[in-house]
Amino acid sequence: MKITPLDIQQQQFKGKMLGGLDPNDVDAFLQTVASEMENLVRENNELKEQQSRQSRDMLDMAEKEKDLRETMLAAQRIIEDMKANAQKEASLIVSEAELKAERIVADSERQLGELKARIEEVRRQKIQFEMSLKALLDSFARQLSGDEQT
């Protein structure tokens, strides 16, 4: 059975017996006990409210911690994805640069081949020209020698 401060204040005792208790002392004691019990009940209620607030705060903090962990995990996944994408992009850029370099080298080698062929053609034409010029000079020299003999 739960006893409240009001129960204590309203408690009545049966008549005074010989050598029994003084009703004024009993009432004063009951008043003191009721007052103390009222303070204890109030303090108990305040502690319950405080405990309830702290429980709510702990739940809120646990939820915030969970959200923070999820956010950190998501951020970590994003960072890892960004790193992977950056590595793929870097690899692609290197591959493209290597292909471009190979094309440049191939074009340079082709142009070098064309230049060598043109140089050989010019040398051949020079030799042919020199031979034609020499033949022409020889022809003129024979004509001049033939004219001098007549």
C-alpha cells in the first residue's frame, strides 16, 4: 500500500489511553513526516523527470551519432569513388597521350621517309643532270674539235 503525505496528515488515532501518546506530539510528528515525505515525493518526481530528459537526450545523441557514422561512411565511399574515378581518368589521359605520341612518331617517321625519298630523287636528278651536262659538253667539245680540224 502506497502512503502519500496527505494520508499521513489525515491519519487519526483512537482515543488516548492511560499512559498513551500525546495527540499533539503525534500530530506534530505526523506533520513533520508528511512534510519530509512531500519533499521526498517532489524530489523523486524531479529526478524521474530529469532521468526522462536525460534518456531522451541520450536517444537523440545516439541518433545523431548514428547519422554522423552514416555520413562519415558515405563521405568515405564518395572519397574512394572519387579516387577511383581520378585514377581511371589519369589512366585514360596517359593512354591518350601515349597514342598521340605514337601517332606523332609514326607521322615523323613517314615524313622522314618521304624526305629521304625526295633527297634520293634530287640526287638522282643531279647525277642525271650532271651526266646530261657532261654529254652536252662532250658533244660541244667534239663539235669544236671537229670544226678546228676543218
